[in-house]
Amino acid sequence: MNKKKIQKIIAISAIASIAIPSLLSTTSYATNLLSPITLQENVKETNDFGVLKGIEWPKQVNSPYIDMVAWTSNPDYSNNGAANLAKISKETGVNFFNLGFIQSSGQGIKDGKVAWGWGGYSVLSEWNKDDSQYNGIKKSIRELREMGGDVTISFGGIAGTAFWQVTQDVDILANTYRDIITGYGLTRLDLDIEGGAQNLEQNIANAKAIKKVQAETGVDVVLTLPVLPSGLTNVQLDVLKAYLSEGVDVEVVNLMTMCYGTGTLNPGENYGTASLRAVDSTKDQLKEYFKKYANITLSNAEAYAKLGTTPSIGYESGSHPVFTTELSKLVVDHAIENKLAMTSFWSMNRDSMIQSNSGVKSQYEFTNIFKNFGTNSGETNPNPENSKPVISGANDVTINLNESFDILKGITANDKEDGDLTSKIKVSGSVDTSKEGIYKLTYSVSDSKGLTTEVIRTVTVKNNTGSEVVDTYDNSKIYTKGDTVIYNGKKYVCKWWVVGEAPDTSDAWEEVV
């Protein structure tokens, strides 16, 4: 396939936070389903998390949010505890999802990047590839893409710590985004900027990093900000200004129209009509800010075409009325009438009933309204082409001289049609751990149709002459994967982030025999 330059679409989603009152979520579509996007040629792809590559998103799309960290106990909708996106897509015809949330794991900077994890949990990351729930998240993404759908990943959120709160080093931020974009094959990402994460100086630094990564990869970006019925407040307008002023190519502003507080409503207004006012109000603000900070003149129609709307369906809390299907229809009809860019809602966990919510009475009652929006957004690809198997875990690695090394450990292979093909992996090449050098291993696997996938892995054997320094266990110290300690005369290695758990009783530690 010829490489194509991705049109840079920055979607700025203005999302009302759960604490919003204080302030202070034509052409045949089937063609798009089979059009994977490649990174621009000046980017070297070094990561592959084994979830396939994303595709180009429609100009108008319905893409509900789904919490991938919340444990899914229903086995019919669970991939090791993660929501089964492919099953939900098959049942609803919805092919695009916003996945929440990747955040800082609280471990600072690792390997020149912000240490990250889904939900802020380091165990749900590439630093802990063997974790079952993390593999369930990746399986859900891969299976959806095999069907022709796609995901965007949301960074930040109302809880946890966003990357740009950890550091304002532009290179570190850019390295972090680049790592995740290439690893997950993203063509679109979402920055959910709420609460304390709305600091102007922090967002200026983040905007510089986003600009840098966007220029390299062409990734589409969604910024997520709180909004009121009257529009964006000065806090959110400053954030928008930061990204426009730093040259980020902003194409869409998605308003998360939710949780306003009764004091923000006009007489006779409800949360549904207030959401329409929020869209109309922000339309005028976009015209002003795009002209002032990006030198782009927008007509009313063009400004509407840069907007999305994302309410919180069902029951949110006792501080807010239940957002009903009737109110949702107002939102969707308004989006269709004004030709907005996006509809979404928080969350598909509620509407699919994998999470209990008193405001949702029947499965997919909200989805059946929202999926009426978008360019053939309800179509599926019933006869996808047979796809090649996917080999995961064959990343380049450096080991020490005489260190034990299993060439198949952690390597898996999966195929959409044939399932698990790990046992059929073939390896050519070898590694002599007694000799320093650079070794090449070639992993290959074929499916029942004869389609073969091949991955080349570089293994570097080096002479680490320095003696290992092992600390005595400290109950108050934070330990991360790979740390070693001495406890009661025995040596232990840490398996994941942990603090205050004795090595001889905690599963986070493994004794070194």
C-alpha cells in the first residue's frame, strides 16, 4: 500500500467535568474500514504493541467513551476484565470508540518518557506485558480493528495525573506520546484536560510537544475541556489559545455537554436544551479564537463543522438530573441539523449494561439514538478480507553476558480467523549469551490460509562488568519492576510498582533463588 499523508485533525473536545459547577466526555464507509493509515515517512516506527494499525476516521463520527480500566465481570463482554469492544460493535454497529484513560503511573520519568499506565496503574502498561487485564485491553483493540473499527485513546481525565502535570519538558512529553502513538498504531488521540490539568503554562509545554508529534506522525488529536451552557470559560479558552498559538492544527472542538449545575441554566431550560446552547455559544467563541490565534476565518457553518457534543447519559450523581433518552435525542438531532463533527457520550459501560446504572433501563437504548449521527456510522464490514497473523512481544532486547535467555518467552501469535497460533511460531537464528555481540532472530508464523507474518528481533549481549548493588528493603520506599532488595537475608526482585508490602508476603515480589 502506498503511504499517504494523514490530514491532521485536532479535535478539541470541551468536556464538562463531574465537578463542572465549580470549574474553578456519499463515499461508502466500507472503503474507510479497509484504509489503514500509515505514519508519515519521516517517522521511524520502533514500537508495536500487537494491536494492528488504526484507520482514517470519518469527518462525522459517533464515537462513545468507554472505560477500559473498570473491571467487566460479565464473561460475555469481558476480555480478561476489559470490555469486549468487538462484541459491543457487532451488537450495535458502532465502530469507533474513545478509550479511557492513560495517565501517569506516579513513577516519574523512565527511559526518557513519562511512566504511564491505564488508569494510572503501572501494571496496565508495556512495562508489565504479562498482566492478564492489560493483554485483555490490547486484545479488545486488536479484535475491533480486525473488524474494520478503530479507537482513540484518552489521556488525562478528572482523576489521576496527566503527563503534562508531571513534566513540562517538551522532549520527554513528545517521546511519551510518540511511544504510545506508534505502539498502539494510533491515528487519533484525546487529551482530556480537566481540573488542575488546565494550568496554562503546563498546557503550553504540552502543546509544543503535541505540535512536534503531530508534525512527525500526522496523528489526529482530541482535546477534552469542561464547558458550560454559556460556552467555554476563560480557563478553557486559555487552554484552547495555548494549542492554537503553538501551531497545533486544530480541526474539531468536541464539547462534553454534561453536569452543568442548576445555577447555570436559564429559566425553563433543562440539561438537554442547555447542551444545545453550549454548542451554539462555543461556535461563536471558535470563530473569534481561530481568527485571533490561528488567523483562520470561519463561517457559522464551518465553526459548527468543528464541533462535537458529548453528554453523560443516565444517572451521574444526586447533584444532576438523569440524562434521559429524550434529552439525548435533542442533542443528536441538533448535531445532525447543524452538521457537527462528532457525537459521543459517557459511557458505553453504562449503555451496554456491563456497568450498573439506574438511569439506563435497557441495553443500548442510548446507542440506538446516537448511532443515527455520522457518515454511515452504523455500517459494519460483514466480509472482511482474511488478515495475517499478529506476532506480539518480539521487541528488541539487551541482555548481560551469560544471562539466561529464552527466545520464545513472552512471544505470542494470534490470528483473527484461527485464534491462538503461539505454538506454531518458528524461529530462525540463535543467541550465544556467552559471547558479546548483536544477534538477529526471525520469528514467523502462518495461518490456515497460508498468510505468513515475519518479525525480526535484535538481541544485544553486552558485558556488564559492574557489580550489582542490592539495597536492604525499606518499608517506606516505592519500588518498581526490576528493583532488587535484601529482606531477612534473602534476595527479592520487584514485579510491579509497590510500596509498604513485605517481600516475603506480597505477590509484588519474587524471591531470587
